[in-house]
Amino acid sequence: MISYILEPGDDRHSLVKALQGVLLAGRFGQRLQVNGVYGDATSEAVKRLQEKLGVPPNGVYDRRTQIALMNVSGVDIVKLHDAFNNTPASALTSHHRASSGVET
């Protein structure tokens, strides 16, 4: 499984939109807009999600949060992204970290 670490300032807009859609559907972000910008509202919504999942709330969508979300709901934002976008998440370029178990 490929895991993406999404954090404030992230520039992979379509992957951030997938995360924001999940957060909005789960009612974790009252002020959240699905705009592809990982700002304060997204970070706060991720913290609420993490608290609900029993993950230390740091506002970063990390591997621990991804696994917890998948275990509880079966939702994988990478697969969700790829189902609705022409460019797979693995092809997105960014200075942020991606991992397949080992951070690079």
C-alpha cells in the first residue's frame, strides 16, 4: 500500500480534495471547503478525525491516520482519488513524502 503524508501547505490539490471530501462526508469539518488547499480548516478537520480514530491528533494525514481510517471505514483516499482522476496519485509530483512502508 502506498501511503501519502498530507500536511498544511501540501500542493497535491486533487489528493487533498479527496481527503477533504472524506472529511466533509464524515462531518469532521464544519468550515471545510473541498478546494484542494490543505489549510487551517483541513488541518483542524484532520485533528477531529484523528481524535475519533484514536490517533494522536497532529493535523497531518499520515500513514497512521490512513491505516486507522481504512480499518474503521474501508476508505483509502489514494484509491478514491485514482477512481475519479485521470492522473494516478502515484504520478503526482511533490516535495512532500510518500512511502510504501518506509519513509523517503
